[in-house]
Amino acid sequence: MEPMGKVLAISPEKCTGCRLCELVCSVFHDGVSNAARSRIKIMKWESEGLYIPMSCQQCQDAPCMIVCPVKAISRDEKLSRVMVNHDICIGCRSCVTVCPFGAMGFNVIDRKNFKCDLCDGDPQCVRFCEIKAVDYLDADRVSIAKKKAAAEKITAAQRQAIALESESH
Amino acid sequence: MALNRKIAYIDLSTGKIEIKPIPLDMRRKFLGGRGLDAYLLYNHAPKGCDPLGPENPVIVSGGILTATLASATARTHVMAKSPLGGMLGSCNMGGFFAPEMAWAGFHHLVIKGKAEKPVYLWIKNGKIEIRDARNLWGKTTTETQWTVREELGDEDIKSLVIGPAGENKVRFANVMTGIKNSGGRTGMGAVMGSKNLKAIAARGTMDIKISYPKEALEYNKRFIDQITSAKVNQTQGTLGTPFIWGATNSWGGVRCRNFQYNQQLYCDEIEPEAIDEACAETMGPYHMAGCFGCQVHCRAKYKIPTGPYKGVYDEGPEYTSQGAFCGEPDCTSLETLLTGNHLVDQWGMDNLETGSIISWAMELYELGILTSKETDGLDLRFGNDEALLEMTRRIAFREGWLGNVLAEGGIIASEKIGKNSFDYLIQVKGVSNLHSDERATPALALNIATASRGSDHLRSRPAIDLYHLPQEVMRKIYSNPVPYDGPLSSEHTEYIGKPWQVFWHENCYMAVDCLGICKYHTTFLGATLPNFEDWSKVIYLNTGLEFTPREIWDIAERCNMMERLFNLREGLQREDLKKGDMLNHRYFDEPTRRGAPDVVGRVIDREKFKKMVDELYEYKGLDKNGVPKPETLKRLGVEKEPSRLL
């Protein structure tokens, strides 16, 4: 069996705030340009130059799944994602209320909730983000970059220590 | 879909708002954006109207592709008669305003009249409301935007605003959105200020249907790869536009000390790499920001590292800020650059015009044409950073005799200062030249002399002329979509073949402005970037409208002709120094003093320049006086303008 699926790995510090991800998300899913329909949204603190992409974390114990009164929400383990079955969904928006990340949207035009479905394994936000502020990685690889960056500091210190030592001899 | 975005006519005097669809045949003739704006201005501005009077319409627009999949559809365009030179006023900015306005249902706004008290427009999902802005008056550009959001309770609102400079009708006040995105040129902020219009706020959640979404996504991906693979855009994405200033300064293509030198020396602190370092130190290694949908991300984020504004956040400084606060006044301090950039952003004033006009005043001061009496004791010599920033403040708030005079723009200021001050004013059609020096580059000189909104590089500059491209590459670019078998020269000091290049770029950039995309996504700085053929596809996939590349070229030519007709109606005469297609005498009489061996000692040859203008006029279908021939108007289908169809 394949190991557990890939996840959306977000590096907020890289985000340029361009919102192309929002545009391609709405076109891919709904055939229209409308940032209000995007499953991913860039939250901005413009006066500080901070941009943070926010999307569904595809939780293991997803609050939306737990709260859903009609069991319309389930986990798709194959792609490691949380999915909504709109044939069952009654549109009560409990999932919208309970999501700790605000990642469950409610579309006022179609009167339906909507969330990231990882574009069935080819997330368009990742595909179009040149700087890779949004990436699609195996879950166990997400922390590797940070590990390496932290480790690099240690190696730098080690190198310095060695250099100092050899100088003193 | 994009084509059902509407046009709204707003009369601030009466409060009347009228909303209309944009007929398809108008789209086929003018596309949208700047092109349709030019039609609207010609049809709605009465001949000879006072630019700061109620009858001058201010027109705000997005392009036909705004918020669709066409790489970077961020641009907002604003047009009116310019209070700077009394000719065409036009500015174009990035950011996020036009997409929001398109999602709110609108592509064009035509705003006339004058509100009794300060107001702002609130546009949301098909509706427009005129609201009280008395509490916004006096606020800086960012304070205004944040206050509007708070007042209306929506953080996603995008606003187009003016700062104190616009309120004070500084004739080169700009229109701003976000921290940095500025519609800088030709004083559109003053026109808004004259109407008591402080801001236009937009918020939209209306679908824009994409005609062929799957294909549009795929095409857009290819488009973006093409754009981001260009070395020039990769450099823009790391160093921002300062890299252009650095490169241009290295060979001597930058104005210094008004127009006395063509290169700034001893300016290590403000080289692109040094600016980048300051940004990285204050904002971290990833400090570039992008406009809507753009993967070039050429705008840097920074905090001012030292001085009285230490720790204050802003964005840029871009190419023009370097010219304004460094090259032209010959100041070399990073702190001055970052602070000056911040001040004009906050007060809403065109950095380019500000730096240019102060540098002119500095030259006049050193020549004794201005004295400390006129400057109210300010020691306005070149290289005086403090005086530069203080004069910037005086202009924005119209303080002191000279501050108030310079706020009127170069032409009026030269009349008030008198003597031979006008001889030193580096402008075309009342608009200051970009801080580049074109004496060694005839193609670029022709571009600024004939640009429709006055001296400007973004109208027709063949920037790739500096790359010494192989003949076959030039031939490929310049003989599409219309055949051209005349001469082309890879040599930037040549005069031959340049008029065709200027004509080609004039049409290319007009098409870009009609689509609502950024010039970094076309044949401006990169020779391999998309143009007419790609646009034909991208328009079709997004809107379903079919145009051949040649048809897009024809539309661009028609739109350029509308701008020409406007300028002619307002008094354009070929060799008029204030209203013509003419350069300051210094271009012809004063050789460059610095720069690379093929740059130093250059002037523009007056006779050859005339011939270039003649040739460009021929391509444009104008007679020797620059007036369109009847058959040209007929060919372009504008012989009956103003037709008042929209």
C-alpha cells in the first residue's frame, strides 16, 4: 500500500501576496474567476507586508467531519483529504462554524459549502505558485526543510569551533 | 463573463448614477482599458475644459482581461485631461483594485462634476453609492484605505485613493492603491481632488465566467513559464526595478543634476544590491511582493533602517524613486531614498515628477535664477538630502513661495519663476522626463518626444533597442503582425529604422493597456515575451472573442489615434515646446559628459531627429504637422468622432 498521501505545505514567508492561487482555484473548480469561490485565501496584513495563505489542513480528526449532523463529510484516505458529499449535505453550515482554520467556505451564489479537495492530486495553487509558497509534499517531508535550516546553524557553529581550534594550535 | 462588465456614469454635482452595458461593437473597436478610456475622454471632455474644473471627466477602468487568466491582469487605468500640461492625462497602476472592481461588476467609471463636500464612491456587486468622506479628508493614502475598510466593515475592500497632495491639487498628485501601487503620471490625483473625490472603494464577489476554463488554465501556465523564464524578469523578481536603474547608470543613461550629467557617481549605497540588502535585513530573505496574479513580483518590501522614520514599513523603492531621490538631485543616501519613497507614497504624489521638478529648481538655484528669497532660506543645492525632502513636503502641502509654485508643475512654475528658467525644464507636453537620459539613444528620444501623455517611457519605448539584438531576432519581432521590410539597426546610437520600432511599441503597449496586463509581460524589457499572437489566443480563451493578431494591432492603432485626436484638439503642435512632439534644446545642444565610450559626447542630431518624427508620422498616417490625414481616420473608422455612442 502507498504511504499516506501528500499534503499542502505552506511557507507563508515566501508568499508574494499575488493571489494567483485564488484565481486558478476558482477557475479550476467553478470555471469562473471569483476570489470569493477560492478554496485557498491569502490573509494579508498589508501595513506590515505579511501575507499568509490559508487553506484546509485536511485534518485527521476533522472537526467539520465530527460536527456534520448528516455524515456528509468523510476522509478520503487515498488522497489524504476531507471530502464533502453534496448529495447528503443539508447546507446547515455547522462545518463552516466549527473549522478552526476558517477553511470551510460557504458560497452565497450556489448556497453550498466548499473546501479544498487538493484538485484530485494536482493542486492548481501549487502548480501556479512559482515561488512555492504553497507546495505539495509527502506529509513526512514537510518538516525536513526546517530541520535542515536549523541543522545548518549547528554546522556553522561547529565549523567555527573547528576553525578556532585549528587557529589556536 | 468579462464582456458583461458595465460602465457607470457618475455625476458628483447632481449625485446621478447611470449604469450601462458596454456594446460588443465597442469592444471590437476599442477592447477596453486605456483604449476605451481614450474614446470616452474624447467624447466626454469638452474642448479646452479646465483640467481642475467639474467638466473634466475622470475615467477609471480595468482592461478587457482584468481578473481573468492572462498572467498578470492587475492594472487599473485612470484618464482625464491633465492639469500638468493641459494635454492627455493618463496613468496606469498595478495592485488589486481593477480585479476587485471587475468582480463588483464594472470595467469603466466616468466621473464628472464636483461634489459639494468630500465624498467617496462605494462600489459593491453591481451597485454604486456616493458616501460622505469628510472624515477621510486630510488622511494619508494608507490611512484612507484602512479607514474605509473599517467604516464599511470589510477587510477585502480595495480602494483607489488620493493623499493630501491630491486634496491640495498638486498638479502631479497621484492616485494610489495599496501601499505602493501608484498611478503616478499626469496629475490624476489632482483631478480627483478637484472633484472632492477622496476615494473609490470596491468589493466584488460576482463571477467572471471564463469561456474555456481548462484551456485557459493550460495556456496561462505556458504564458507564465514563458514570462518567468526570461532572465530580465527573474532579475526583476529578486532585485526589483532598481536593477534597471543600476544597469542604466553603469553605461550613462541616467539623468543626474537635472540634465547636467548622464550618470551618477559614488552611489554604492543605492545600487540595486545595496537596496536589496536593506530589504533583506528588515524583511527577511523573501521580501518581494507581487500585484494581482503576477509571478514576476518586482516590488520589494522594506522598513526604513535609519533616520527619523526608522522602522516604518513601505514598498519599493522602484526605478523612478531612485531617479527622483538620488540620480536627479545627486543625493546618494539610502536613507533619503527609502524615506523620500515613503513620503510621496503617503502624501500621494508622483515620485518621478517630484524629483524631477526639485532637481530643476536645484539647477536654477545654483545658477542664481532662484535665490534663498524664493526658497524661504532653504539651501536648495544639488546633493542636499535634507533640502530635497523638505522641498518634497513643501510641495505636497503647498508651503512657502517655491513649494506652492512647484506644486503647479513645470510649465506654470517656469512662468512664475520667469527669466530663462523654462530652458532648463526637462519636459515634454508639460510632463517631466523620466530620469533617463536619451541623448545616446535616438529611439528612446523619439519615444519620449512623441508619447501621448507627455515625456514617458511606457507609451512607446523600444527598450530592447539597448540589447544590440541580432538582426534576425529584430526582424522577427518587428515584422509581426504587420509586415515591415524597411531597415532595422541593432545599434542603439543609430537613427535608422527607429521610427518603426517606436511605432511598433506604441501599438504593442496600447494593446497591453487595453487588456489590462502589465508591460513586464510583453516585449518591453524582454525580447522573448508575449505579444499580439499570444493575446489573440488569450482573449479568445478567456472571453470567447475572436481577434486575429492583426486586428488587435488595428485596435491599438485606432486607440492611439483617439489619444492623438484629443491632444490635437487641446492644441498639440508639432514643434511647440510646451504642447508638441518636441524635446528640450539641451538634447540637441549639450553633449553628454559621462558614460561608456559609445555614450559620452553624444547629442541628438536635430535634422535626423526631425526626419525620425517625419517617418513616424508617416507610419501613423499623419501629415507633416502631425495631423491625421482624412484617409487615415477613415481607415481606422474614427472619421466621425466624437460619435457619442458610449
